Amino acid sequence: MDLKQIESELKAATDGLLMLSETDAPFEFYQAENFKDEKLDEETILKLAAMPAEYPVEEMELEHFFRNMVHASPEAGEAGIEQANRFQNLEIKLRELLQDVKVYLVGETQKLVLILGRTPGGEIAGLKTMVVEN
């Protein structure tokens, strides 16, 4: 599967879906150009985020990151259930399209979120969004 197809499928999965936090932010497709042979580690993440070496980075498993979004509370109603299903589908789609998917949070209160893995061609790609945590 090529990068354009991965981009198309991820954009379709996130169309109208917002990252839930203190501020709801959209998801955007992300491709790390010129990083094909780079190891996906804290140093590379800071380079991708254009942040200094001492900037805080937290690595997280995909399931843990989406844990509160894939389950709807009974009082959430039909819209809440639909949203939880979309997050479940997004998690499945990320695993289908990318290898070794991880979530990287860069920053302190307002955090850049990079949900990245490798394409079958070896490129680093995925999604980016923002969260605000108090």
C-alpha cells in the first residue's frame, strides 16, 4: 500500500473527528519527509516537532492513548456511541495501515500529539493533533 492510499484512508477515518481534551482539535495526516531511515525514538520525535533536546516527550501505547475515547458512557446517547465507534475504527485503521504504531506527546500543558508508525515502504507517517492537559 502506498503513502497516498494510507493518507486517503486516514483522512477518511478522521474526517470530522476531534481529539477530545480541554480543547477539541482536528486530526491531520502527517508524513515525516526525509526521515525514512531514522529510528523512531525521542530524539527523532523532537526533530519532527522542531523542539529542543530538553523538551518533554512522552511515549504511549495506542490503546492507552485512546482508552477513554473508545468507550461511550450510557448517558452519552447515540452521538456518544457513534463517536466511540469512530475512535475504535480509527485505532483499527492505524494498526492495519502502519507498523509499530505509538503515540508521542510533546510539550507540557499544550501538547503536540504524533500518532506515528511505519508504512510498508518504511516511511514514518500517521496523524498529528493537539491536546491541552491541566
